[in-house]
Amino acid sequence: MLLAAIFLIFFLLLCVCVGDGDAVESITAVLGHSVTFRCSSKHSTPAERCYIQRVKNNKEEEFISGFYRGQPIPVSPEYRNRTKVNVTELSMEMRNISVSDEGLYKCFVFINNKAEISEILLKVTAEYSVPTITKDCNKPGDGGAGKSCQLSCSAVGGYPQSTVRWTGLNQSLTNVIYSRSSADNKSKTWTINQTIVHNCNQPTNISCAVGGSVSHTITICKCVVGFCSITHSKVVKCA
């Protein structure tokens, strides 16, 4: 009987018309955490069956999880230990979210043999590490026309791809000399790096940010004038 019921469900999966004109709902999950897909229904009558599919390549649909007459439907090994359906709430919890889970899902709720179809777009995020900010400043006469600082900012482990944002810098005095973003082959999270040169005109407090993570603040373009007792001359230290 169970096999017959499963066969009937998957037969109906092939027969249901796709799309009901409703807007796509967007939900966001944090990498490694859980998220709940909630199927919408305009009726208060208990659903006879409910299932969630994933849309791939804009057309293929892969069965994820669901229930039939109050009993969970067997799922593939990939989702067996990661999903749990709630018959009463018409929802499905998905655990241990990865970047590869991101995408479009469809939910089918059957009441009196009539399907209500809703679409859910899952977006995945991961916070970047606190950016590492470094500086290397010269002083006038060190082979350049004037004082400048080379600044680097880097952060790892974030998603989606982001860019470096600098705070406190005059953009007209700044040039980007290196910028690179790379994704980890396994986790798909990003590492962001950027190096710039800033021509000094006054002491400046700066920081950099990647995604929602912000570095500590450093001070650049300041020079301290001292006195060297050995050479009896002024010493200029720039930072």
C-alpha cells in the first residue's frame, strides 16, 4: 500500500500544472544553520498532502520532502537527515544549510485534490571575518614626490561575493593597485583582497569593510618630528 501511495504521489507530481501567478516569497538562511519553508494555503481545511520541490536550470524539478495523509514521504539520502516536515503547519525545516541549497523551490498543497502552488526563493548568507587592514607608509624623499601609504584589506569566509569599502579616504587621492576575489571550491564562500595607494594630504583615520564586517580603525599620513642626538639633526617618522 505504501509503494502504491508513493507511486500515486509522484504520478501527480508530473500532472500538476506549474505556477499560480502569486509572487515569489524570499527567505534567507545563514550558512550552516537551519531555515523553514512555509507553504501557503488559502483554506483552513487540513491538507491531504504537501510536498516541496526544487527548481533546477529553470525547468527541472527535484523532490525534496513532504507528507501524504499525515505521513512523511521517503526522501533521497541527500535530504534524509536534513529535512523535517510539519504536517500541521505545512512547513519543512532544512538543516545545515550550504551555499548549494540556494535557489528556487516550489510548494504544492493538495486540498480536495486541488493543488495550491507557491514559490519560495532561498538566499544564503555567511558573515565575513573581521577584515585585516595593514599599512606601509613612506615619507617625502623616499623615492617619491610626496608622502603616500599603501593600504591592504582582506576578509574570508563570506557569502555572497562582496567588495572592499574604505571609510575616511579621499577617493581623488586613492588608486587601486590590486583587487581579487576567490571562492573556495568546497564551501563556495569568498575571500576578498584589495590593495590601494593613498597620497597623503593630512592625518586620517581609516577603516575598511567587507560585507557587514568592519576592521579596526588605523591612522595614516601623520609624521612625528624628533631629534637624533648622534647626528644632531631632525628625524621624521611617518606612519
